[in-house]
Amino acid sequence: MKFLLQHVSALFVLSLSMSVSLAQYPHHDIYGCEANPTGNPIGGGAGYADIPSTGDYVVGTVEELTEALSKAQAGEVVFIPDGVEIDLTGRSDLTIPGGVTLAGTRGRNGSEGARLYNTPPAYFTGIRTGGENIRVTGLRFDGGYPERTREVWRDCLFSINHRGAEIDNCEICNFSASAIAVGRYATHLHIHHNNLHHIQRDGLGYPVSANSSEVRVIANKFDYGRHHIASSGVPGVGYEFAWNWVGPNATSTQVDMHGGRDRSDGTDIAGDWMHVHHNTFLSPLRHIGIRGKPSQGAEIHNNWFTQPHGEASVYATGNTRVYNNVSGPDREPQPYPYRITALLEGNIPGTEPLEGVVRPPWLSD
């Protein structure tokens, strides 16, 4: 089942913008992730609805897994039962064919899900997509390295290079570089109802590295990460980050978009678009950092920030609108909606009040 959240905020490319009141935005009077309209628990696990019970191939060893993935066809399920542990140390040859589901039982009758793991310092280059519309669900992935120190290896769990991938109801932890690396052409990607933690190597530490357009990161739990979601910010990239619980133990800005200065390409472009809404942020560090100007704009609203309003919560250099958020333990309302217009002397974002809220052309209900 492909996860769709059209009633929250699906993206359509429209030819003209529409002026609307804030009351016309979905869930405009709800702040943070707790209301969670998805019908499944944030972070997945117990209570998750769509948990396979078997598959076309049932595997219990790395050899069986490798063979099943080499044979599986679109529409088939490679299933790993509860209690199985598979050592993937040093493997670099695992590919999920297009249309194939790799599944476990996380959340069913108390199951934690089968565990697939790596043992450092072996270099683990990840599980790759071999075609469109793959799904990974109900499993645990353990990279074996929960620390922050800069060791020589740079491991990555998933390398997603095809459109339509779905990763849901998984626990993913202890990878030094990245858990889910999204390539340039991997559009229409859904990452939802996962628990991602201890992905925090200094200088890297990306639970989600989103370098394509139309990446949806919905109803996940994040903690002990550096940038829970990050992007190179090249033209063409954009993501939605919504209904996520972001824990208190981040080591840096939790939601990140790089700009032209990071790439040294002579621009101030920080991707095409960002839509960050209905998240709960508990870290004492800055929550959102946009290191340039998204060409189509960034919309940040209905979040619950631990940090006070302003630069402590949101940093950008332009084309970013911040409105209808709350902050602190008492959920203090944002004093006024504002637009970040420029970067001033002292690296302080310049702002101006928003007169009403105008829906951007790329955003719809």
C-alpha cells in the first residue's frame, strides 16, 4: 500500500497562485505532531496497520536473502520473519528489484521486526534500488556505530535512485554517514512512520539525505542525529517534512537545506521548495536552517518549537515564510507572521511582516 497524505498536503504544480485566509489551510489550528491525522502511530511499531504476515520468498540467512532478491519480480514480497538476525557486514551487492517489497513484522503482536546489521569498521555501502516503486517495511536496520566521532568509514543504509520508493514502519539506527540517501532522480519518495536514531557522525550524520524533488517525510520519530533531514540544495530539489516528532538530542540544526555557498557554485540557491509543518521540535538547538534562498519558497507553519520564535528557531537568507507556529512549554503563539527577505550584517536574517497569508503556487491542500 503506497502511503498517500493527500488530505494533509500533497504537492501539485499549479499555473497560478491563490490568496487564502489562514483558516483555509488544513489543520490550521493544530500545532506540533501530536494530532497525527495519518491513522498510524508516529514512528510506527505497535498499532501500525499494514504489516505483512508472509511473502513469496521467506528468508532467514544472508544467502537466502541474496538469492530471493535476485529472483523476485514486481509485485512479489521478500519476507523476513520475526526473530531473524542477518549479518550484512561488508556487503555492497544487495539490490531490491523494481516493484518488490522487502518486509518484516515490526509492530505485529509485540514484534520488534527482524534485525539486519553491520559490524564496523567494515565498510557497508548499502541496499540499492534496482527499479521504481520498491518498498521496505517492518524491519530493523542497525549499522553498529552510534557515536559522533569521525572515523574512517562512511556507511549508508539505503541508496535510493529510482522514483516511487516507500520506506515505512522500520527502525533504523547507528549509521555514521546516512540512513536514507535519496539520489537526484528518485522522485515521489515516501518515508513515513519510521524510528530513526543515533545517526550522528560529526560532519555527516544524515538520517535522511534528500537530493531530489517530491520527497515526503511524514510521521517519523527522530533523535540522536546531526541533520535529521538535509539536502545539497541544488536546483530541482524539494521536500515536505510534516507530523514528525523530533527528539531533544540532536547535535546540530535538525531540518537543513544547503545553499550555493556550501556548494561554491556562485549562487544563493537553497533548493526549489520546502514545506515544514506540524512537527514537534524538542532540541535546544536551532530547529530549521536554510542556508540560502529556495527558488520557489519555503513555508514553515504550525510547528511546536522548543526554541523561542525568530532566528533561534528558523534561519534563512530569503524567500521563506514563517507563520502560525508556537514555542516553549506553554505553546506561546508566534507574535506575528513574517517573511525572511535577506541576510543582514552580523549574519542575522532580515524580516518583514506578512500581510495575510498567500498560498504559493506549488502548495495545495
